[in-house]
Amino acid sequence: MTDKALTIRHVCKDRGKTRVLSDIDLTLAPGERVALLGHNGAGKSTLIKSILGLIPVESGTIRVGDAVPGSASARRDTAYLPEAVSFHPALTGREQLTLFARLSGERADVPALLDRVGLSDALDRRIGTYSKGMRQRLGLAQVLLGRPKVALLDEPTSGLDPISRQDLYAIIDELAGQGTAVLIASHALTEVEARTDRIAILRKGVKVADDTLANLSELAGLPIKLRVRASENADALAAELGGSRVNGASVELLCSPADKMEALRRIAAMGEAVADVEMAPPKLEDLYRHYAREALQ
Amino acid sequence: MTRFFAITRAEMLILRRNRWLLVATLIMVLFALALTFAGSAPTGTLGVDMLTVSVASMTTLSVYLAPLLALMISFDAIAGDVDRGSLALLLSYPAGRGEILLGKFTAHLAALAFAMTVGFGTAGAVAAWFGGAGPESLTALARLILTSILLGAVFLALGYLLSALARGATAAAGLSAGLWLVFVVLYDLGLLGAVVMDQSGTFTRSVFPWVMVANPADAFRLWNIAATEGVAMASGMTGAAQALPAWAAPASLLIWPVLGFVLARAAFRRVEP
């Protein structure tokens, strides 16, 4: 028995002669939200399809709870949202979701589920008339069927407008709240930043990072960026602070988290010469670049 | 079992919604009626009732139409889902691949059976009304409908096979057209050529009938012709039918759907969504 919802150990997968997944380790606890980041072709979708048992792996083990991928109980316990999914255009949203409910063996309240994802108006319209975002929401509705142990979402935000992204993350939180482990594969970094408990970064089939955002920042030791706008003479300001001038009126300087307060005090001491200060802590994008590059060396 | 039915129900809904069922049934009715009226001329000379002649004409029609209608539905069955990206999702549910394929097959076969029964049934009723029918010609009509459904089943299964092997639905459509051409047209032309070259040698007398009956389309023709004297007379094809044991054509037509389905299932197993 394991208390983990998903366990991946030393998984390798080859496509022809290229190794697309190399010794991947990843575990998800029930209710945990983990972002799986990586470029296109980093192996995110391959990993997800391996977890679903759709493609075989060369070596290593994957367990959904205690079940082997592709087994009847593993299939019951996983929910999946494929990347840019489409459905048969001739069926209506209600019919498509009813099919999925019957396949999963759940007694589901189909109209309520479609209402939950904001499709109650399109219930009996053909999927052929849906927009890309609506199809994506229909895909999301089938993730909510039953109470899966693990939900695997492949690029769930693609094609969604900002408001439905908010809805998406509300739904992800709801899933996590009922104890489902959620794995979100994405390359939209800014979106997963605040919404996940942990971040794993894949680079060319290798896991290069797996930790909370705060820990990753600390480990990376990335500098904080301070942008100081001068009231009059930016050149003098740059000379005084030791930063670099970025445009006519502003100076940018980088400092480590430990030196941040010291730098701010120095800027404050310059009085009237400073018009404004902006402070930017390292973003996930910077972190991502850092870890992706580190693996390269 | 509920999963199998869920697939079948959804597929039936699709066939009804995209008008396939309506169009196929309409095609069958129109062609069968046209042939029945056009083919009613030789009734007097042959001394058989109008329904018998009608069945003979419709047998020829069905050789072309049943495979075509079957392939028109089945080519998209797997390749289409791969293209849409919905196959991976479907396979992540607890339904097995065999269950999915069998569910689709059941729905598609039911639709074909409906189109065949309505089409040939209407024409048969019209022929019986105007030109009379006997117990023998009614049996011939029933046999025509049943064997047409079997022939459709063969090409449904072969269509799934191509759909699993092809890269994408467009390629599957192309392969299906090729398959239809080979089985329905080219195969017979090739055999005809061989018979002409052979000039009534051993090939024509002992090998040719077996090669012929191995093709499900020809087995269909032979079964319908051999079984009814009147139909054989009306179609003018008795030679090949007499050279074979009576079980040969039915065996071929019954083995093919099973063989095709097993092959399609094996090919589907290897599809990576």
C-alpha cells in the first residue's frame, strides 16, 4: 500500500534511438497540485500518456495508487484532459458527456457538470458549433466525472480566455480539495506560478527541478531586479548606484535577496534625485530559464 | 456490457445525426427501385416472376453498393478519432479496445442492415405487387438481404483494419477506395484475364472457382446465384456456381467478417494515440 496518489520511479522511454524520458522520478500526494513545465518536445505529453498506460515505457515503474497504468482500476482512478482535444462534431455536449459518464460507470448529473464549466447554454448544441474554448471546457467537464485519484491535464489553458482561466483554476482547486492529485503540464509559466503547490521542470526528457516555487528561487539564488527612475540626471544616478542605464531616465540594478534592504536604504538616502523605485523578484520564467540552462552545462 | 452499449448508442446517434443513415437508405431504395423497373422486361421470355428478375438485378447492385456504403462509415472509425485527439481520451476510460471496436461495429452493422432491408424490401414489395412473387422468389429476396448485410460486415471490418493502419482519416479514405476497387472490380478483371489466357485448362476448371469464391464479393454473388435456379438463369452465371460445393460461398462469406474483425482488432492494438 502507498499513501501516494501517483508514483513514478526511474521511468525511461525511447522513441527510435532518442531517449524521450530519462530516469524520471515524480510522486504526487493526494490533493497536491503539481505543475509540469517544459518546452514543446520536453516529454510532458509522453509522460502523461505513459501514466495513462497508453504507451509502454522501456524501464521503471508507474503506479496510480497501487494500480498498474492501463489496468481497469487505474483507468477508473485517472482523469485526463488531452491537449487541444476535439470531439465528434455531430454529438451535442450533453450526449458526449453522457457517453463518458456511461463509460466510467458513474451516475453523473450531466447538466450540472456542464453548468459547472459554464456550458449550460450550449448543452444541446452540436460540438461542431463550439469554439475552441468551449471544447476545452467540455473536456474539463469530463475530468470532473467521478472522484479520480489523479487528474492529468495537458496544456489545460490553451485556447481559454482570461476569465475561463480563472474558472479553470477554481476547478483545479476544487479537485485538489476533494483529494485528487492534479498534474498540470504547461508552458504558460506565469499562469501556474501562484496556483500550484510544487513545480517540476522537464528538459529534453530529464527532470531538472522538482520543488516548491520558494525553494526553487532560493536554490537558484536569482537576483532581485530594482529599477530606479531618476528625477533629473540618470547618468549621475547610475554612477552613484553602480547599476546600468536602461533608458533616458531609469537605472536598473541587480542584487541578491540578502542585499535587498541595503540597496533600498542607499536609494532612499539619495532623496530628491530618485523619482520612483520598482522592485521585481525573480519570476518563474527566470527560474525556468535558469534550470533549463543549468542542465545544459 | 454497459460500456459496449454506450459506444453503440453514441455511434448510432452520430450516423443518424450526420444523415448517413438517411442518405444510405435513400440510395438503396432508389437504386433498387430503378433496377426493378428497368429489369422487368425479360420476365416473359424467361418464364419467371418479376421479383426473381428484380432479385437478380439487385444482387449485381449490392456487390457494388454494400462494400461502398460499409467502407464509407468504417474508414473514419479509428483514424478519425486519432485525428481529433479524442482516441487517447476514449482509451483512458475503462472500456477496452475490443469493446470499443465491437461497439462501433454493432452500430454500423445495424445501420447497414436498416438501409439494406428498407431498400431491397421496398423494391421487392413493388416487384411482387406488379409482377407477382412465389415462395421461392421471396426466399431469394430474404437471402439477398441477409447476404448483403454479411457482405457489408466484411467491408466494415476491413475498413476498420485500414483505419487502424492508416496515418490519418484522409489516408484511410484513400486506402478504402483502393480496397473497394481491388475487391469489386480489379479482382474479377484479373480472373477473367487468367481464364482467357488459360483457354479452359486445369486452372479454369479446378483452381479458378476457388480463387473466385475466396473474394467475399464474388462469394456473395455465387451464393445468391447458386441457391436459386431462376436467379441463376436471369443473371446468366451458372458455370462457376456448379463447379463448387454448395458450402463454399456461404463459408467464405461467413469467415470473412470474423477474419476481418480479428485483423482489425490486432491492428487497433498497435495504434498509439
